[in-house]
Amino acid sequence: MATALAPLAPGTVFLTGESSGREIRALEEIPDGHKLAVTDIAAGTPVLKYGIPIGTATKDIKKGAWVHLHCMRSNYDERSSHLDLHTGVPTDSEYL
């Protein structure tokens, strides 16, 4: 997986760091700080960031796709499936 250092638009993305010199096609817009799949990830398999499992894919994730709470379950936040994708605000609670 790669982390977007700036917002990504669909199209060719040039990787830096450990994967320097490689390029990949982003399939969708990816917000800065979010993850981009550099390989296909099968549903039910660990999602790795910097070699560390951070969650489990809840559906198949294609190479070049945005990897976030809409397609994975976090190992660190039991409520992750109830958080808004863009704001992180819980959607399972009613606020008065």
C-alpha cells in the first residue's frame, strides 16, 4: 500500500520512497493522507501499512483503489464501520 501525500485524481501516480520509480494507475480520487492499493487485496485478507496489519479487507480491493473504512475493517477501532468516511464522525450516534 502507498500513502497519498497530496490529493490524487484518477490516472497515473508516480510512487516515491521505497517504491521509487514505479507508477500505478489510481482508479478514483484519493484524499491526501489516505491509502492507495498497489496490489489487489482479496476480501478477508490483512491490509498492511508499512508492513504492519492495520485491518482486514471487507471486500475485494483492486490495485489502484482507495483503501479506507468503506472497504476494510480497522484492527484498532471497533467502531470504524460506523465512522463517516470523510470526517471520521460517528454515524451510529444521535447528537442533540
